[in-house]
Amino acid sequence: MGRKATFLLFVMLGFGIGLSAQEVEPKDPEATEVYEPVPPKVVPGSNGAPPSDAIVLFDGSSLDAWISSADSTAAKWHLNQDGSMTVKDKTGNIETKQAFGSIQLHIEWRSPAEVQMSGQNRANSGVFLQGLYEVQVLDNNDNNTYVNGQVGSIYKQSVPLAMASVPSGEWNTYDVIYHAPKFSRGGNLKKPATITVIHNGVLIQDHFEVEGPSEYIGWPTYQPHGKRPLILQDHRDNSRVSYRNIWVRELD
Amino acid sequence: MGRKATFLLFVMLGFGIGLSAQEVEPKDPEATEVYEPVPPKVVPGSNGAPPSDAIVLFDGSSLDAWISSADSTAAKWHLNQDGSMTVKDKTGNIETKQAFGSIQLHIEWRSPAEVQMSGQNRANSGVFLQGLYEVQVLDNNDNNTYVNGQVGSIYKQSVPLAMASVPSGEWNTYDVIYHAPKFSRGGNLKKPATITVIHNGVLIQDHFEVEGPSEYIGWPTYQPHGKRPLILQDHRDNSRVSYRNIWVRELD
Amino acid sequence: MGRKATFLLFVMLGFGIGLSAQEVEPKDPEATEVYEPVPPKVVPGSNGAPPSDAIVLFDGSSLDAWISSADSTAAKWHLNQDGSMTVKDKTGNIETKQAFGSIQLHIEWRSPAEVQMSGQNRANSGVFLQGLYEVQVLDNNDNNTYVNGQVGSIYKQSVPLAMASVPSGEWNTYDVIYHAPKFSRGGNLKKPATITVIHNGVLIQDHFEVEGPSEYIGWPTYQPHGKRPLILQDHRDNSRVSYRNIWVRELD
Amino acid sequence: MGRKATFLLFVMLGFGIGLSAQEVEPKDPEATEVYEPVPPKVVPGSNGAPPSDAIVLFDGSSLDAWISSADSTAAKWHLNQDGSMTVKDKTGNIETKQAFGSIQLHIEWRSPAEVQMSGQNRANSGVFLQGLYEVQVLDNNDNNTYVNGQVGSIYKQSVPLAMASVPSGEWNTYDVIYHAPKFSRGGNLKKPATITVIHNGVLIQDHFEVEGPSEYIGWPTYQPHGKRPLILQDHRDNSRVSYRNIWVRELD
């Protein structure tokens, strides 16, 4: 113990620890200032509106940024008068024309005020990051289901930290920080995807390390991939989920 | 190469890989459903307002959650009529009475519309997570400084990904996800602190691994600690920075 | 800086850092003594001879622990009078009947004193850990080749730290510490295999993280697997490499 | 599941996964050959004798490579006729004049055939890597003690995987692969020290991550350091432990 104290005293008195001759701790504040590269200026939006550098995927004017996943034709979902779109049942998933890697994503969604059915069959949709990793969209208001499949879950992988939905019929926001998985040149997983989700201002997924693509049955298995489109799900049960104000910012 | 294809075919055809007898991939969807623990319900706020489970540190009514860091007496900053507080120059830092570990933090700040001085001397304050790790608050509008000390930097450690301030005189928001560092029982760093910052809706710090306490001179060195208060900085240069709507949610 | 010194002094004087109430640093030496589990006693061999708990794979008496990789029939290599075995050209690889995970391996090998051919065609064989990850066996005495394929390399993945062969015709030893790769239940790589090799007493591979199975062409790709046999290579070029004194100890 | 199979087929058929345009898997074996740097040639010793590039710390001829730790004067231990040296009781630890970082170490030791005392008081010494991290040397033949302090333990940190001593009075070997800890420029632990020990040919410490300097009382705490000498311990109990054939090879 005496040795421990001596050691600390040694450090305190400033006798160098000699990590290497090149690395001497500077004594002036200027030595630890960095002047470049200068970060880009971004004009922020307010209340979820897109910042100046965002790629706007849906602003209510058209579905032009989207195609039908099944056949790559024009997206068939409903374009509404109020600046939103709604899943058109049994027309299938829609996906962005553009492919993405790591992104910051803002998306708003609403389940119908007049509820139908229960469990996973009530207003079920999903945001599939890179088309593979699902953040669950579901009306869980007075509607329980398995917790790793409830609203805000990473489907069948991560229970959300909280259930933070607004009442059915009101607009929810998801603010997502997503990092794409990394693979070795031979295709082995080097770094899993991570997902952070803020649901209506409440942190519900906290840098979760994704186990692999979302699977309804069985275990997730990564396959190597590059950039891929964002997918919104048609769960084929007349979910009537609507979306609006969708934008992304690309992260390295 | 033939071997590789054979291997994959082997997997495709579903011959078990036999990781262990206990782990057989399930064939039915129910096997991967989880029913507990059930996440708590949280009523979200809107536009940055505190969720139902937040610890409100400042809502404009009083400075009662804060003390003066220098002498633990009542916080001496200005309490304004508009629901904000303003640094009272040379009264020193203020800190929360309550100590925190990992948190989600929402805080809003404003630099004065009528600017004074330049560089680090213009409207400089800071949010010190656990009183040690600073997210810089500074008026950088038409006011350059070293980029690892500009608004939104982790001071002298991490340049922000973007400069996303609103004009001087308007309110900025910081939404922060902070994880406290972890130390071994003997006090060695086991896991660095991490900081994510969303500035006015724009991701500017992305799970940054903090090198140690913010230092004006020299290199950061962690010392083991438990929970500690949040500190707001009086930079002692008549910065006149104001704060409002401060709340935290405790994580793990 | 003053803060730094104060902090250290704080620690030195023994004011607890309060990581938690449960963890108070003990003041007596007995508190950090552990009495179980008691490690097994192992009677060591000398000069590479197998310890008492080793699984002896070849002691010169027979090839009974081995089969032909091609057809699982009896191993066809030469069993010599001097307690060694020699690759019988074009009879194919041989492998252990027993499958292994992580192991300590001792193996001795010799290339012929009278050399033939050059480069990769001179006395080439290989030790394939779990039948997939090759430690190269090659006569590199006055015989250069690509360095990631020379003696002691992890074939096409890791150049050895040194070339430590004895002269052609003398016996080399490889002492190997091998850890099997770990995979998620879904088959993703969680932890790569690691290989340490001591060649004739000289460390030549130092906890190398294997990129995947050894490939002659292209990039390595892991496929999930459990225990697998050890393979010795017939390189099909009349390599005449001999082996003796092969034993393993299973690790965790 | 259908998706999974399709994915694999996709890979099998060789449609590129497009990680990036620069990285196309090569089709010819030459593309994955590497020709430099060429590893140095090292002439190995036999049966523990030093390789050609070793720094010999003790070969029986003198104690010239060592000093007394207490006062930096000449080492006071016994130099024996048989090429060994023996702890001279109460003369204190000895240490190498040369300081080391990461090393491969070979060292041989012997406890007296005629035993005295018991537990930690019977023939106790120790090899302190970088003078701080102890591999225990102790006569544990029919002499039990706490297992994290028995022969081959990393003292009070890691129980050995096996007890592999030869009988009292015979020579033991330790073959050690040691990696020095790494610290940030500010002195935080970035990577713990690791220790692998092969005791008489038996792996007893397997890349153990050291928690900090060996402590008799309390918990280990790293302090940043550069290269430091190797220390052999005088346990001050007439341990009569002898050493011979000590050499190291420096690792990156």
C-alpha cells in the first residue's frame, strides 16, 4: 500500500512517466487546440422538421422517393391530403429508391384512432433499417403483446426501455441513430449494427447491438451487405398505419 | 472455393451445425417471443417537454434543485421572468443537488442576441456531465474558434459532426445520451464514458468515447468515481448564457 | 491541473471513492485469498514428452488415432521404425478420429535432409487446427517463398515473427495454443479463433486473431462449427514430411 | 427463412456483395501472396537454451545483468558452481539492469529437496514481470495454500489451470509470453497486461488479462509506466529458491 501512495505522489509531482520521448504533456492550453477540419454548418429544423443537409424521403407532396419492394414499380400506398401517407393493405412493403448505410432518421407515424383487432394484428407496421433490421411500429395502447415485439422493440431482439406511445390517432416520432454493421472482406461480421431510438422524446433503444436481420421464426444470421434501402412494412392485416415527415442524414 | 460453396449449401439445407445439443433453432414463432419484464409506461412530453418519469431540474419556477459549486450555498444565478435562468457572472458554477450516473438529458440554452467579444470569450458556458465531462456551450455564430472547443464539442476531445446552432438570441436544445464510465474495483478504467448529443435535432456527437475529464491544459486522466452532480459553467467572462427546461431520465 | 492533484490526494488519503457500499477495499490479506476450485495436478513430461493429462495422438506405435480425410478409412501414411510417420504422397490428408475445440498442441515435424524442388513445392505440409486453420509446415532453409506462406505462417493470413527452423533433416517442434472461434446461436462470428505458436522455443505467432479458414485463393470466410478433427496435410508433391510425438490437451 | 436461403445462394453464385468497388475478391492465388517484410532468421536453442536473438540475463557465469532492487548496488544472491543462483535470504529482491516492455521469457527455478516450513513460507519466490506483475514461484508439492497464491498463479489474481511442478529439488521451467499494459497519453488504462505461462510444458496461464500490480492486501490499481526491469523476489523466509538459464526476447 505504501507503494501505491508513492506511485501516486510520483505522478502528482510531475515526474514524467516516460511513455515515450515524443509524448510530453503540454503545459500551455494552445497545444491542445485543433483548428481543422471545420465541421459543416447545418441549419436546423424545428420540432422535427428536416435540417438543411437532410435527404427528405417524404414531405407529403409525393411518394416519388419510394418504390414497391415486391416489383420495384411505383409505391402503391395512399397519399393523403394532410401531408401523410398510409399503408395500402396487401400492396406490400415500400422502400426508398436510394440505398443507405449509417443514418440519422426522423420518421413520424400514427395508428388509427378507431382501433381494430388486437395484439400483433392491431395497426402493425415497421421501419426496416437497411431493409433488414426492424424497429417495430404497433399500436400497443391497451393492447399487450410479447414485449420483444411491442412498439419500439427491435423485433424479437430488444425489448424497449419504455412504452412511450401517444394515444391511438395521434402522431408519434421516432428519432433513430443507426450504424450499419461492418463485415470483413471475406464476409464475417466485424461489428454488429447498432440502433438508438428516441420515441416521442424518450430514449427506448440505447445503442443496441443488433444480433442480425429481424426474423419471425428462428435466430438472426447476418449476411454481408453494403448500402440498402429503408423499408416500411405492409403487415397485410389492414393496419392503416400512416407516416409523415421522413428524412435522413447520412453518417459516415 | 468448392469447399466454401459446399459449406453454405450445407447450412442452407438445414443440417444442424450442432453448436450444442441445448441450442436447436426453433421452428415456431412463439419460441422467440418474450413476455417479461414489461417495460414501464411513460407519458411523453411534446417539443422537449419532460416525459412523466423525468427528474425536472429546472422548469423556470426556482433554482431549488441547484447549489453553488464553490461553497454549496444556494445557486446565485439570475432567475428570469420568462422561465429561464442566466449565468450571473463571477458567481461560479452551479450544480445539481442530486448526483447522477448514466442519464438522458434535455437542456435548452440561449446566447444573447447582442453579441460581445469573440472566440471563447463570446457567450461561453458548458454542461459538465457528472461535473467532469463538458459539452461546450458557446456562441459560434460568425465567431470561429478552435473546432474542438466550438459549440457542441466535447471540450478539447471531440469536434462536433456539425455546427447546428440557431441564431444568437434564439433557444438551442441539447438532447444528450450519457453513459457514465466504469471502473474496476481497484479504480482502473474498464469502460470510458460515452456521449451522444443531438443539437437542435441534428446529431453532432455520436456515441463518443470520452478520454477523461475535460482539461483546459494537458491530457485527460480518469479518476474513479460514482454518481456525481451535473454542473453548469460560469465561464467568468460575462457570458450571459441562459438555460431553461432542464430534465433528466436516469439510465441503467 | 490543481483539480487533478487534488483528486489524487483524495485517493491517497484513502477517502473512499464509493463505487458502491458492497465493495469496500479489504484491509487484511486473507480477504483476497481464494481456496477453490483446486487446480488439477498434472505430471509434466520432459523435452516435449506428453504430460499426464494429454491425449496422445501419435507416439510412434500406430496410426490408430487417425483416418484418411477423403474416405474415413484407415490412415495410409508411412509408419516408420524410428517412432515417426511420413506423408505418403497422394494418399491425401489424414485427420484425428477425435474432434477438438480449443487445445494446447505439441507436434514435431521434419523435412528430408536431401532437398527436392523449391518454394512451396519443397517439403510442404500443414497442421490444420480444427481441420480449417493452417499452421504452415515447409522447408524454408535456403528456400524463399511468400512470407505469409512460409514455415510457421498462418497460411495467407499471418507472417511469422521469425524464421526459426532447424536444418533440413532435423526435428522441429511446434507448441501451439489454439482457441476455437465462437459463434452466435444464429451463426455469426462472435470471437475469432486465436493461434499462438512457439517454434523450437521461439515465439512466432502471438495470439493471432484468425480471419477465417485458410484459403489458397481469395478471402477467408468463417462458417459456424463445433468440435472438429485436427488435420495433417498431404500437399501432393512428394513432400516426404515426417511427424512424431503429437499430443493435445483440451482447453476450456 | 426463404429470404435466408436466397441470400446464401446469392453469395454462392458469386454475385458480388459490393462492399466497395476497390475490394473485389481475387480469383488467382498470387493475389494473396505477401513478400515482405521478411521475418528475421533466428537460430533456435534446444531444450530451453536461448535462441540466437535472446538477451541472456543469466547463464551461470555471473550476476552482472542484475542489481539489488533496494539500493541499486550489485546483486547479493549466491552464485553457485552448477550454473545457478540462489536467493540469499534478507538481501532483498534483485532486478535486471535492463528495462523491458513485452517479452518472451524463459526461466528455470528449483526449490530445495529438503523442505522447510509450509504454506507460503516454503520456498517462496516470484517472477515480477516489469517488476509489478507476479508469476508465483512456490514449492506446492504436498503443501497446499490458497489457490490464487499457489505455484504458477498470477498472485491473487489468477488461479493456474493446473499444478504442474516437478518434485522438490528438480528444475522447473516457466516459458512466459508477456504483453505490457497500454495506457492513454493521460495515463488511463487502454489495454491490460496479458500473461501466458507454460510450466514444464503445461499451459497454466492462458492469455490472462492482468487486473493490475500484484498486491498482498487489497485491490490492484494500474499506474501508467513505460519499460521496467524484471524482478526476482527474496520473500525473506529463507526460501532457498534457485534460478538458472534466464533469457528474454523482446516483443513489439
